[in-house]
Amino acid sequence: MDPELLKRDGPIKTYLLEDEVRLEEFTKLVKYFVEISEEDGSAKCSCGLFEIRGILCRHILAVLKCNGIKSVPAKYILDRWRKDIKRRYTLIQSSYDGENQRVDEESYILIRLTWFLFSGAEQYRT
């Protein structure tokens, strides 16, 4: 899958990539078009994987590599993929959690303990 430069329109380059798509025993050659801007490093592929799922496709990655871009531009690293973003929905401690997360964890443990005691008291009252 080697990117082929189709056209250059100012800072925007359009590449053609041919990729094999396999469905069971059937293999089909599919053409994808990737546009990349030299100004801001933005890229868009005709497969639409980033727009649909938030995941960079291998077509864009191949074009970035072809243009000598060694790291993924920050705009393509969504918060859901980052470990340094504090998430409210989980209290599982991990190696990248800070000390502030510990207070949340202790609060969660106290709430669970209170619920457990309350549930047990209800059983013995009746």
C-alpha cells in the first residue's frame, strides 16, 4: 500500500492508495483517496474511519509516513485515548492517577460501606 501523489493544490496534496479488502474468500481491490494539508497537518480519507469511529485509518498513517511526519498530530489524539485525562466514571486506581484521585476512591468506599450496612440493617429489622 504505497501512497501515490495524484495532485497538489497549494498546500493540499491528494494521494491515491489501493488496498485489498477481503470478505470470506473474496478479495477486492479498493481505492482510497487521502487529502493532507501541509499548513496544519490535517488529513481526511475517503474511508471515513476517523469521522465515524475516531480512529485514524492506515491510509492516513501511510500518507503521514510518506510525508515524513513522525508523530500523529495532536488533533487526532482524542481525549478518550489519553491516559492523562481524569475520568469521573471510574474509581479504579492506576499508575497514572494522582493523589487527588485517592480522595474520590475513599469516598466511594465509604458510600459502598454505608449501603452495605443499611441493606444489612433492613434484613434484621423485619
